Amino acid sequence: MIAIDLLTEKGIDYKIQGNDAVISCLNPEHDDTNPSMRVDKITGVYHCFSCGYKGNLFTHFGAPASSLEIKIHKIKEKIDRKKAETVGLKLPEERVNWDAPFRNISADTLKIWQAFTWNVPKFEGRIVFPIRDITGKTVGLIGRLIQNQMMMDNRPKYYIYPVGVQLPFCPAKPKLIQNRAILVEGIFDALNLWDNGLKNAVCCFGTKQMNWVKLSLLKMQGVTGLDIMFDGDDAGQQAAAEIKGIAEKMGMSVKIVKLRQGQDPGNLTKESIAEIKRILYEQ
């Protein structure tokens, strides 16, 4: 058993961030309403960055940790990451191509993005997308739970393989409009815009994954302008302002498309997207 399995066994809700699982603090004296404890997904070493509480998940629950299983898992992840970095991943032969609409995204768009299902552990019950870099090499897979109620079993909404892979923009080679790209946070944000006519949308897989190196890959492809459309909450708008500063230093023209509180590009209606397209590119 590894730490992520123990979290699932104990019914503890978690979100994956890099090599860690983020959970509510295990310190009984800490009312952690905004989960701030990071747990190594393999070893179970944890640290709350709010109250400083530290320890090991296996010791905390009095559960046996298999040192051999942990060692094997670490070696396998290292091999998977190295393979993705060098020759890329091969899509599974037993995959089933997706052929229906999902979350208001048309079947045609999902087909173009090569969505599929894969009935193996970790990807069971998920719609899966291959993520390719600028050379066309498949560097990772991202799977989203198909049914929201499936999150009741404490599996994270998204699963990324290989674990720890650094995902590029998706798509890595956007279809530009007037030499501009729309930057969004998640893959379904990009899919919704793409499906409704804004095919210059690219997702960065979370604001913390952004830096000038990734932006330079867009600039190399002729992107002179960036329209940032992050979630309408405070965190999204703060991240948009930070990325705007980086992009402007690189000589890009930047606009921030502000959405209402609680709104994100993934739930915008067809009419709203058409209006945004008119304002940005048709005036």
C-alpha cells in the first residue's frame, strides 16, 4: 500500500498537486477549512503549511507501509516520466474512442481532440485525452471522471499520467486569430471555447504551471497577443494579472477577459462565447 491508497481507504478527500496530495490538516487542534496539508503520494510524509503540523500518514493511522511496494512504485514512475520525456507515450491499443457529446462539448470536437475511454485502474470511469508537445509527441494523458457522483469514492476529478509529468499547453500549436491566443486554465475551458468558435484557446493546466519559458513557445509560433480568460474568482484574477506582467515584458499585447465571480470559461454559453469573440476580434 502507498499513501494515496491509504487516503482512499480512510475516506479522506484529496486533490493532486504535483507529487503531493492536498488534504485538510490532520492536526485535531487545527480547523483547516481551506486544505493546507501536503502529503507525499507515495511515502505518506505530510506537512501542514498553515500550522506546521508534520508526520507520516502510515504512522498517524497505525497502518503498515510496504517499503518494497513504495520502492517499486517510485522506480516505475521514474521510468514512465523518462519515457514520456524521450520517445513519448503510445496510446493504449485497448482504448475505446469517444463518440458522443460530453458536458455540452460536441462529439465532433471530442473526436478531433482524440478523446477515449480506457478500462484500467486509475482511468476507469474517465474520459481521457492525450496531451502532445509542440513536436507532436504524446507526453501525457489526462482523464476526467465522467460522472460527478463518482467523486463520492474520493477519487480526484482529474488523473494525470505519468505522475509528475510537466504538461505543455494544450493544444501545443494553437490556431491563432489575428495572431492572438486565448489562455485558459483547464482542458474543458479550452474545449468549450474551441467547440463554440474560439479555436485559438489553449489551456495551461493550472495557473501555477505558467512561466516565461512556456509563454516563449507561444511567441515562437507567432503569438503577438494574449487574451487571458481565467476563472472569475479572486485567485483566477490575481493569477491573470501576474501572467499579464510576464507576457508584457516579453513584448506581447495582453488583455484580461474578466468573468463574473463563480464563472469560468468551461460553463460559458454559446451566446456568451459568441459575444466575447465579437468584442475581442470583430470590432
